[in-house]
Amino acid sequence: MFEPKISAANATATPDWQRYLVAQDWHRFTQADHRTWDRLNERQVRLLDGRIVSPFLAGWKRLGLYEPGIPELERLSDRLEAATGWRCVSVAGIVPDAEFFAMLSDKRFPVGNFIRDGRHLDYLEEPDCFHDIFGHVPLIAYQPMARLMEAMGNLGMAACAAGHGDIISRLYWYTVEFGLVRERGQTRILGAGLASSFGEARRSLEDDVPRPLFTVEEAAATPYENDHFQPMYFVSSALDDVAAELEALDPDALSRLAAYRPIKKPAAAAPSDSTNDSAT
Ligand SMILES: [Fe+2]
């Protein structure tokens, strides 16, 4: 089990995110690592067809993620930058909140420089490059989502500085990581934690779990736990709408949301199989 990248608040005045960067060192990946990527990529694309918001698969194609093997970040970043101005950066693991939000604010998305053990495809101790690239990056190639991510970065930095980092972490969690969204009359996957998870992608759409309508106020006041499948999933009315709504939040909204208390208790833990592939 692992902590999310945006867990406990740890703000600094000027977050120096660059000190968390490491070389991807792509040539270090073995043939077995690349085969693990290929198996995950193929399995997940097949599963997501008809279950994920349309811009995701459009981004997956635009970024060339159908190509075999773990992507080289510089090449992937060149394609992503041409789409939305974002680039991926390589990190060794979890980045503290303030620096994580600062990365987003500068249109940089951190990608773990490792991949899971291919003998246990569904087990993750912390987010790996499959979660980070496959789960997140296709939608960052979609302009409304890219703007939402940048807004989360700006708000996250302000929130951490004001001692409200948990509020932005929750909004991020219930949209970017584990959100669902309506599209053409269907409920579809939005979040990267769902998009990159074989078990939870199905569960989020098909199991008997609560799927309340997403509102900023409710999501901001609902704690989450990251060590098991989620017990509920917020559903946004439309991807472009939730992106615009989150982009429009400002520091005044943070104060308003901080006052929207008491915070609820976490929902009851949901059973999961012996693995945990929920990830941030
Ligand atoms: Fe993530």
C-alpha cells in the first residue's frame, strides 16, 4: 500500500519541484519490463473501449501509445507538448504535495521511472509508469483536461500555503483519479486510477456501488482512503463542464469550501481482491 502523491499537506514558500527529477534512463528497462508494459497496455485498451471518455482514446492514439514498449519520456513529451504544452518529467517515486502541485502549475506531469513486477500485473506499491503514463497522459493531451490539471496545480499551491491542501487533494482524487463522467447518455471512466486498473475499471461502472453526482462542495468534504478499492464514485455531468468548474475555482472558493464542514467520515472500506492497483 502506498500514500497518494498529494496526501498530507507539506507546503513550502517556493516549492522546488526540480529537485525531485531523475533521469528516466530508458535503456535500463529490460525486455521483460517492455513486455509487462505491452501486456498491460493491450489488456487495458481492450477493457476501456466503450467504458472511457472519448478524449482518452483519442489522446492515446495521438501520443502514439499504441507503439510497443515503455515510452521514452522525451519523445512522448514532444508529442504531448504539441497538443497542450505539457511535458512529462521523470521522478523516482512519490512527490510531496507542494512540489506535485507546483509541477502541475508549470505543466509538468511526474512519471515514475519504474514499472511493476510483470509476475503480479495488478499489484502496485506505488504508482508506476504504467499508471502515470497510460492512466493520466492521454487526457492531458485534451485541452480542457490540461487546463483542469493546471488549475489544480495553481489551486493546490495556494491551498497548501493556506493549510487547506486536503481540499484540493479531494477534488483531484474524485475527478482526476477516481472520477466518472456522463458522456452521450452513458456513465464513463474519467479518472486515471480507474483507467489504469483492470479490476476497478469494471467495478466503478458495473458493481453495486454508490455513484453520487459530483459537486465541488460534496467532493471537497469527503475524505478518501487509498489502500483499497473505492467505496463510491462521484459522477460529473460532463467532462468539459467539470473541467470548466474546477478551472474557475479561485482562492476565495477555497475559503468557502474550507468552511463547508464538518468533514464527513470516510465511506466504509470496499472489499478488493488480494491486490491493490488503485493508484494516484
Ligand atoms: Fe495518478
